Amino acid sequence: MHKHDAQRTGRSTYDTSENDGTEKWKYFFESSVWGSISIDKKNIIYVGTPYEEYHALYPNGTNKWKKDLVGRDYQAPAIAPDGTIYFGTDDWFYALHPNGTKKWRFNISGNYFCEPVVDSNGTVYTATQDGYVYAIYSNGSLKWEYFVADYVFYIALDHNENIYFNGCAYENKLFCLNPDGSVKWKYKEINIWGGPVIDDNGIIYIHSDELIALYPNGTEKWIIDLGDNDCYGYPSIAPDGTIILSGYQGYITALNPSDGSRIWQYILEPFLAIDEMSEASIGADGTIFVAYTYLNLNIGYMCAISNDGKLKWKKQITSDINPYGSITILSDPSIGKDGTVFITSWFHTSGSSIQGIGSYGYVHAFGSGDEKQVTITKPEEGYLYINNNKIKKNLIRKSIIFGDLHLNINITSQNEVKRIVCTLRSHHPFYNMWRWETKCQIFEIGMDTNLPYELVIDASKFKYNLRMYTLQINVDYNGGCTASDRITFYYLRNINPFIPMPKPSVKWRFNTGSYTVAKTLTIYDNFIYFSCISGDVFCLDAYTGDLQWKYSIGEWVETKPLVVNSKVYVGSDDGRMYCIDANSGDLLWIYPTFDYIQSNPKYWNGCIYFGCHNNRLYCIDAETGDFKWSFLTNDDVYTDPSIYDGKVYVASRKDHLFCIDATTGEEIWRIKDRIRSSPVAVDGKVYYSGNDRFLFCVNSSDGDLIWSYETGSHVSTVAVVDGCVYFNGLSYFCGEYTMLYCVDADDGRLLWSSKIAPDWDLRPFDPVSVANGKVYGCYSVNYVYCHDAENGEILWMLENDFSLRVSPVYLDGMFYIDLGDNNLYCLIEPDI
């Protein structure tokens, strides 16, 4: 997002010490480019134009996708932790999936110039020139709006997720709102030109005719007269807390955060007037990056300054079309994960003889000119080397191949190699986008490995007859540099006709007549129970699909039914917990909470436990619905509780995991972390995902960490079976793919992992089901997978035309699933 983070510090977490200013590439736009860019965790670059287009670029400067929009875009987007791209245009605010498809759009009805920002809960904040500040849920619904009666260009969040912004004309104050949209405080009427920016201590900096530092309560810490140091828009915060200003006269100034005193100052051009200058962006190593143009000279530069105020390098920003065109810099530098720095430019060609070009723009990439390369000593095109013997071309249906595949890998700069990861991808000819791995096909080579290295792939592990394989080699160097190469080949196991991937068959289907199934299903005493988002709760015969009964609640139901002692418990968005007779479908009792219930209920010792959006965990009597106790958390509870050994474990939306006495409701311990899944308590351990990419295992008694396992991003709720922990997530180590993981429950050691689908197809929070020695999951948008629980091999898969919502549930060779077409299916597993 603009200025890197929600606090608008301009401070990147990526090291830029190796960046020598080499222009690696520039990407041409047939229109002007006015705004800054944003970069996601995968180093994908996003930029909009004033001509109703939005672009995504790969890190090498090639186009990933282009999206035509309604309305113009000027500002940098915000990227949510799940990869959603948020940005505004005239009258509309958009949310796009990482693959460029529209997730939703929200009518903001006003000219848009505000860079959005996303909090840790996924709520996105934006504003318009019409004076409205909006808080929008991640599903596109309005959380709240606040009217300022003024232009609003800048929004920032502090670490407590209070919202800061300033009016720019009529109500020229700094506002601080609570997360619920109520006013916390306002700072006096002054001319505010940029900001606010919040440092790690919660100090707020705003640029007026002076630079003002405020304490978190809105009182003044210090005020300094900038004089010739007057800065553009936002100040920036260096890794050590130093305040960095980029000034109108070409000054770069470093200030002490304690009192605003000057530490050093660098003048970019002592004798030439600077027309436009960006705000500063700062690498993790302290290097400062700014871009600027000369007044009336039509020349622009990108420069890097060390953290002690010395020029490291300066590079001219040029055009390939018209070197004499007038250049404008309206964006701030953005820093990628490999230390590359990106800037946009806008060239004006009025008076130019170039046909059809009036104005145009670029994204420029400045980085290291000494890129490390990977070379692979590989067979000739179309050949395999089995036991170091060359096998003839055109293997398909002409040769019988048994044995191992040998490839020689040679990597330059061996002494700098940290790790080599080799990934074998399989391309199924009849499922065009499907790729997979098994345990034997992921190789990690340590830095002590002698090179060249002979990679041996055990061909006897290949399960199916015909595949096209791609061997991906990823190399991590010390210092964060990466490189890669690949080789593609065919493998034929035998000359029998191709055997396609087995598929399940339909035994019966039941039309719900309304919306899709909410969450997942429950099987109890040979009956299947499920609820639909429309508000209907169903009971079917699990073997025939015959309807036994239906109970209509009338409001959305987003919970999985709990069936215990012939009673069905289900929570609703109408704020009530319902108890229904499992045999007849008659209502037995209702318990009101007066707020959304989206947490699946759990049973223990005669009581029902569930979370609510009113920040409470409830315990009620399972027989009568009488209130036992409630526990007040610090935010909404939409995850599911887990109960073990007389303790209930639950996570709040505001990043806390609580351990509570299940009998008394008293807190035993809590952990503050970015909780992204429902906790699961088994055998004295509690498993949960946090920090976007880690699975944690803690002691159920005291919350002490036992182990953690790092993935690429997004970890689902786990399933724990027979000492193994199964979950799905993303992996960035071997490319950007959905992965199914199996780790040891005792020590977190990886037992196997299986690559499923590209990252944009991920359903990161959908848990898997484990039964009968198999793992079932719908963790990509349009596929159902069945894996061998012992080694992760895919046993069968089902491709579907609709987006899938819930994981399958297994019973006696059958499994039940909603395929997104308003039907519940009972499918029979294929013979394996």
C-alpha cells in the first residue's frame, strides 16, 4: 500500500543494500501513469491509470493481467493479507482477486484521490473528495461511514487500529476515530499538507506549515519550523526511528524523533530548481530512495541516499519513445522483496512528431546489475537420461522406461548458496491446469552440498502412466537474492493405453431449493444434518438422500449443526442459538444473544459452547438452554471453540487465543497473536495458525510454545488424526501454490506435503477431512481432492463448474459435498 504500511512510515522490511541503481526494465503504458504502485507478498506489482485500466505485472516486468474498469484510478492500491487488491476510481471502490477477477465493488459516489488502508481484521478504509470516510468489511458491506464535509486524501492506522485522517479545505483538522467509527479526538484547525504518519511508539507526525509531533492522546509533543526543509506530503520513518523529510528545494533532512532536532541534511541539487519530488521510501538497511524532476528541464532522476546522508547513486529516468518529452513524477518509490525499487513516470509529448502518442507512462525497476544466475546441465531437448544413458526422443507410446532419472545441477557462486529447492511438477494431459507432488519429489539441498550435484528422481514412485514433468530449481543465496531455472520432459511408464484419473460417481443428490450449504455437514446415526445460508436446516437419510425434515429459521445460518443426544444445535445470524429435535425437526428451545452467531457450537459435560459477534463466548445448558456463564473477549468471536480436559479454547477477531475454565468461565491464560483459524485441542496440545503463515502448537495447560511450522501464507484450521496434523496453506518456497501439509503432532516435523493448485485458487480457511486413511479437501476453488493420508499422493479428484464452499464428509465409501449448484451430493468413491 502507499507508504508501505498502515502507519504510512514508508519503511520497507526488505534489504536494499545491494541495489546499485541499474535499470533492470521499464514497462510501457499507452497512457499517463499518475499514482504510486503497490507490491504484494509474491512481488506482483499493481498500478492503475487515469484511463480506466488496472494492471498487474510480474517481477520481471511482463504483464500478468490487465483489467478494464468503470472510472479512473490515480492512487496506490492496498493489498490485504489474503491477496485481495483494493483501490478506488471515480464513484466506485473495487476489490479484485489476485488473478484480476472482480471480488466486489462498492459505490462511493464521489471523486476519489485517497489511498486505501487495510487493518489486521481485513476491514478496508477509504475516503472521497465529498468528505466521506468509509470502513468496509472484507465482503464488501459497509461497516460505518463518517462525514467530514471536506476533502480527505490521507488515512493512516496506528497499531491499535485507531483511524487518522485530515480534512484539507473546510474542516482542516486532524481526526482520530475509534475502530467503531466514533470520534476519539480532534487536533486544532491548521493547514495540514500531508500525513499523518505514526511511528512504532504511537507518535503521530503531521506536516503543516510546521512539522508537528503528537502523542497518541492528541496532545503536542513538539513543533518545529521547517523553513527550507518544507516537505512533500508525508514524512517517513527510518528503521531506527529517525524522521526523514523530502523537501521542496531538494533537501533530504533527517530529524531526531525525541525533539525534532536536525541530525543531517543532504541537498540533491544545490544550483538547480526541483519541480516535483517524491516522498521518501526507506529500505530495511536504512537506504533512502526519492525521485524528482527539474523545473523546465524535462529531466527526472531516481536516487539513493545512505542513512548517514551521503549520495549512493543517481540514475536518470528516461523514455524510449521521445527523449525530449516533458516528464512528471507523481509517485513515490516502492520496494520489492528482492530489494528492487520501482517508480512510475508520466511523459508529455505535446509537439512531438510521434504518431498517436500524446502522453504515456512507465513503471521503472531499479535494482542490482550483478544478478546471480542458475545453470543446469541438462539432457538435450526431448531426451531423458536413465542411469546416465541417453534415451531416444519422442518417448510417448514408444519406450518402456523404468529406473531413476539423473540430472546434473551446476550453480554459479557456490560459496554464496544458502539453499537449493528442487520441485517436480506434473502436468496431466487431460486436466490442463492440474499439478501435483508426492513426498519423493521435493528435494532440498543444503549449502554444504558439493556442486555440481547429481539429482536422482525415483521414477518407480510415479503412479500414473503418462505425464509431462517440469523440474523447477530455486536457489536462495545469502543476503536474500534468489534465482531459478527449469527443465521440462515426458515420462512414460508403460505402453498400455492411458489410464485417466479416476473420478467418483453420483449416488444421489438433493436439491436444497435455495442457497449453498453453510460451512460443512454433520453425520449422526446414519442421518446427515446441514444448514443453508438461506436459513433452512435439513435432515436427510445418509444412504438414500430422502428428506426426513426441514426447519426454517428465516435468517442466514452460517454454522455447522451440532448433533448430540438426539438434539440439533445451530446458531443463526439473527443472534439466536436453536435447539431442534433430531428425530422430528420440532423446535425445543431458543437462546438469544442479540448478535450474529457464526461460531460452530461444541458440546462438553452437558453444556453447549459457542462464540458470538458481541465479543462473548457462551456456555448454556444443552438440555434446557439455560444460561450458565459467558466470557467477555476483546473482539468478535467467529471461530469455533475447542474443548479438552475441562478447558475451552477460543480465538477472538482481535488476535487473541483464550484458555477458559469450561465449568466456571474463568480465564486461565491467553496468547496475543494474529489468530487466523479455529483452535484445535487434542492430547494436551492446542494447534492454531497465526502471523499469516505459521502453524503453532502450544501446551494446553499454560500456553507455552511446543513447536511452530512455517508455510508461505494462510494456514487453515487443522485436523489431527493418529499423531498427524493435516492442514492446507500456501507455499512460496517452491513457487506459489496451494499445499496440503502433514506434520508430526509431537515435534512439527514435516512428514509430507502435496502441491494442489495455483495460489489464486486457494481456499485457505477451509479445513480438510480425514477418514478411512484418506484426506479429503476442497482447498482450491473448483476441485475436490482425495489424498492418501500416509504419503499425500492424490488418489482421485473431481473438477467442478462451480466454486466450492465446504469440505467433504465421509461415511462407508460415500462422501457428501455441496458442489455450489444448490444441491447436496452423495458420491461413491472410485476404485483405487
